[in-house]
Amino acid sequence: MMAEQTVDGGDLGILILRRNPRAKHYSLRVRDGQVIGTMPLQGCERELLAFIDRQRQRLLRMLHGSPKRLLWNESTDVQTYTFRVRVFRTARSNFYVHLRDGVLHVACPEATDFGCEQVQQLLQTLFERALRHEAKRVLPQRLQMLAARHSFHYTGVTVRNTQSRWGSCSSQKRISLSLSLLLLPEHLIDYVLLHELCHTVEMNHDERFWQLMDKTTGNRTQILRRELKKCRMLPVSQPPREQ
């Protein structure tokens, strides 16, 4: 059994401190925009907090680059490229989702505790399923349209839940796209798709590649590139832990 507690970490936010019987030393990681410290079963909380304090600057840098998980409750307001999310309570005894007329209806039982970690993980998973469905419906079609418009040729396309890249293109001209693209506005979705299509011609980020990008974006490559760098991807959900 893994015991845990939360403490206020100041500029690090709320820290999760865990005791793990399998742990042999103190360790730190950042997940979903939150610092998690793990200690052996007989470890000392004071020593773990001191370890966190010594690593504070490194953890702050990690937090800056870590996408924060959405917090799901009745006030959640998320707009994706194709739908808006509405979370509400219902008299039903189970969770269910229904996508209709551009709204993802997320129904939760009346007694739902939105502060429960397992509830948050479940709602995140339900959202990702809807996002994956829409990404597979929309992105390949959009890619095909842009390829035809600019005379690009690719061999296939896949959609995955990736955290490191918005998209990629293999040497076999197969394109992979992140379902997180649906969290972007249309012009940035097109920028990423064009970026990968340009890689079907120029695999490296050399001068010829950026010239081709400028040609397809109307010389707006650098503006769009800077805007994309400010955007965050969808954190990958984790399955509920066994208690």
C-alpha cells in the first residue's frame, strides 16, 4: 500500500509526499504540473522536504515545462477545435459522456467528489477518448486537404496521444499527429500539418525546409512558430492507482 499526503510547497505549489514500501531512497518527479516526492516506508518527511528544498530551482524549471492537468468539476470550461466540454451532476448512478451539437456532455453522479484523484483520472480519460475520436475524424481529412492544396504526397497518417511532439514525419513519408492538436486554434493546427508535410520533401530543418514552410504559410512561419511555442500539450492520463 502506498500512503501519501499533501503539503504546501510555496512557489512549487501543492506537493505530494508518498511512502512506498518498494522505495529504497528519496526521489522526485514532476507529473501533470505537480511535484511528487517519494520516500521509503521508514523515511523521514523532514528529510524529504529538505531534499525538495535543495532541488527547488531544478523543480521550478521542470514545472515550467510540464503541462498542467485539467481540473474537472462543474466549473470546467474547455473549448477544443470541434467541441466544448460541459460537466454536470445527474441522478444517474454512473458516469457517461455524450457528444452532440458541438458539446461534450460529461454527466457525473450527484455524490461525485471532484477532489478525488480517481474521479479526476476517470474524467480525464473520458475527455481523452472524445478528443481521440474527434482527432481521428478531423485531422486526417484536414491533412489530406492541405496536401492536395500544396501538392504534397505522404504514405499514411496516425493519431496518438503524445506529449513531446505535435507531429512527426518518418523517412517513409508517414505522418504521426498528436491528438493535442485539437486544443489549438485552426491556424496553428494547419501550421503543424504543413510542417510535417514539408518534411515529406525536406527531412531536415535546413534553409530549404524553412523556405518551403514560408511558401506554404505566406511567409508567416516565424510568427506561427513563436505562437505555437507558447502552447501546451495534453498531459497523458495515468490509470488509477491501487490502494
